[in-house]
Amino acid sequence: MFKKILIANRSEVAVRIIRACRELGIASVAVYSEADAQAPHVSLADEAVCLGPAEAAQSYLDQRKVLQAARDTGCDALHPGYGFLAENAGFARLVTEHGIHFIGPTPESMDRMGAKIPARETALLATAPVVPGFDRIGATDEEYIAAAAQIGYPVMVKASMGGGGKGMRIVTGEAELQSALDGARREAAKAFGDPTVFLEKYIENPRHIEIQILADRAGNTLHLGERECSVQRRHQKIVEETPSTAVDSELRARMGADAVAIARAVGYEGAGTVEFIMDPSGGYYFLEMNTRLQVEHPVTEFVYGIDIVQWQIRIATGETLPFTQEQLSPRGHSIECRICAEDAASGFLPQVGSVRVLREPQGPGVRLDSMLKPGLAIGADYDPMLAKLIVHAEDRAAAIRRMSQALNDMCLLGVTSNLGILAEIIAHPAFAAGETDTGFIARHFADYADPQPGLPEQLAAALAASLLGSRVQRGLEQTDAASPFHSYGNWSNA
């Protein structure tokens, strides 16, 4: 087992990995930017190293600084988390060359699956279904135009590298294609340093289904079922669940087998996710592979009873998986909501502020993976996700009720968040019916107006004082009936 691990990340994922290290008896080293000096992961780790200014390029993305921090603190392993350098094969090679274990797949696997064009080729070799498209590197714009006509509109222009909705354009006709190609290339070059794009048939309002993979060095590769991540804004997920209402045991077995075949085709090691999209008829197609830990991994941990982060670490030390595919089966239902500093009523624009009051939901089957603490400044330097609220229950209906209660129990004052729309999504009849696809928010919340707009300054101050006096100092007990909070309700988005 490793002696000391550097976590090359921040926020809630750094906290998650530090806790896994503690349970395994491994010392942890956090890195942080000047903007994150007061962040929870800094104080939670056994050691912490400042990397530099808030700008990611001068801190979390500076490979030289991150590697030097690992060497200076005597780390024998490095966990990249997700985002930043997590899928950077060059960084993984650099870490390994300096005698430090990179907790993740081999750089060769990352190279192959990190770019969408080679990943599509790998899926085809593994005989998995792939979305019809055109991905010839070096093709001229005229060839793209001809290919789009053959595929049939609408088509999607997609960046070969990266994710998060960047470098993507939906094109409904030939007149739009040239500008879409140019725009996607510019955005991809800026975000990922690679302007390469390709075309895929655009499947309207599909379900987004992904399969969790675990693979050890002995060649044991298995899947931990599916997660549905269809509820999205700007091509980015905000609600995930497992199992999916659209996947039965037979389909789970087929999708799982395809995902395992793809992972085996590249000699994959560690935890990874194979993503598919599913059309309304139930047909599914390979989308991409994420060669890292996923944000939504907790729902799988709840349902399968397996600590994925700990197994990432164990596999990196050479341990073999002690269970077989036949021994794995889902238990109950789990839902995750991503809590972000954003204004859902204004197109989900990121927000800044300072955490004035925080009340965290508690209870059986409730988990909060969070970077939040009272007084923490929320800036605009990084991704707006603040926390992940995850619940588990015996079935989907019970999980929905539990999530609804947990969202209503949570209070966050000082920065505008998406708690309000998350509560409405979970309470929506279409969500309860399992009628989810990537068009869910656009269809049901196109005219969303936050029912809890910003509080008047004096009322906000009174609420904060009341909460700090009656809850924080008394263990966050039930609010006194006389307090302003009781009178005005749960103003979560102030």
C-alpha cells in the first residue's frame, strides 16, 4: 500500500479522496491555489502545498509545480481526481518517469480513449454500436459538407478532445455548417489545445446512459451497472441516478458487455466510464470513454456497495478485484444532484459570493460530498459546482422522496445556487414517471423563474443572525418559531 498520496485537485473531489486515504491508512497531501487557501481540502489533508495564483494555468494545471509538490513532500503516488490534469496522458507519463505512481489508467489507454476519434475506432473494433459520423483527420471543409449531407441533418460538430459541452455545435442545415465548424474549432483550441473536430448524427433528446468500469492489472474487467445522466443544462449533467428506468436486466447485461469489451480493447486499468446515448426506440450507441473517476460515482457506490475511490488506489498498488461480475447486483436506487453556484433563471450563469449560512441535510441514506463551509468565498476562477447531494433508498419512489426532503432541508445563504430548480426537477411529474432525456430541462423549465429571488439585504441579515444563533451554535436544531427563517421559509437561493 502507498505511504503518501498527493491529490492533484481541489473542491469536493479532493475531500473525497483524502477521506479514502484516511480509511486506508495513507497520508495525504493537498495542493491549492491562493484563492483556495481557506478551502476545506487544505485543512483536511495531512499536508498542503500552495501552487500559486488563482488562475488554473499557474496553479492546478501547472504540471511542473504539481510534480514538484509531490516530490518535495515525499509522495509515492498521485491521484488526479477529475478535471484539470486527470485525463492528461503526458502528465501521467511525467509522474511515472519521476518514480511516482499515477493512480489511473496507463498513458497509452488515456491517449487512445481521451480523444473521441480514436475512441470511436476502438469501439468499432470492439463491435460496439457507434453513432453514424465522419471522423477522418485532415478532411477538408468540403468533405465535411459532403459527409453531413450523407449522414443527414441534424448533425453535431464535436471536438475530438475534452468534454463539458465545449467545442460542440448542433447543425440543422448546410447553411449553418461552416460557421459551426469554425466556431467549434476555435472553442476546442482554446479549451483543449486541439482544434480537431468531427461529425456525428445528432440524435434528438436521447437518454445519456453510462457504464462504470473497474479493471485490475491481472486482466479482470467488470462493470458496476449503469447510471442515467440525462437531466442536463448546456450539455452538462446536474441530476444522475442508478438504475435507469429505461434499462432492464437484459439491456444492462448487453451494455455492460459492450463497455467491458471496449475497456479490454485498450488494456484498461482502474476505474473508468463508458458513455452511451440511447434513442427513443431503445437503441444505444457509444459516445465516449472517461478515463478517470466520474463526478457521479457516488450513486454507483450506494447501489453496489463498493468504494470506487478506494479500489482505484488498491488497483494502482497491484491488488486484484476480489469479486466477479456474477457477484455484483444493484440494491435499491440512488439519485445525485449537483449543487452549483449558478442562476438557473438567467441561463444557469455562474455566480460568486460568500457562504454566510450553511445547513447540511442529514439522515439515513443521505450523503453530501461538499467543499462548503461558512465564510468560504465562492469565486469565478473554477467550475461552479459546490457540492453533490446523494441519496439512497429501497426503490426509486422512496429515493425521490428522500432527495426532495434533503433538498428542502439544505440551506445555503450568501451565494445564488441551483437548489431551487433541483427541488422542482425532483418534484416534477415527468421525472417521477422516468420520462427523462437530454431535452428535459429545455422542455419543462424553458421559462423557469426562481420562486425564491434574492432577499432584501435587511431580511437576509436577520435570517443569517437567526440561523447562526438558533442553529449553528445549537447543532443546527429545528428553527425557533419566532425566527425570521421560520416565517419566510427556506430561502435557499439568496
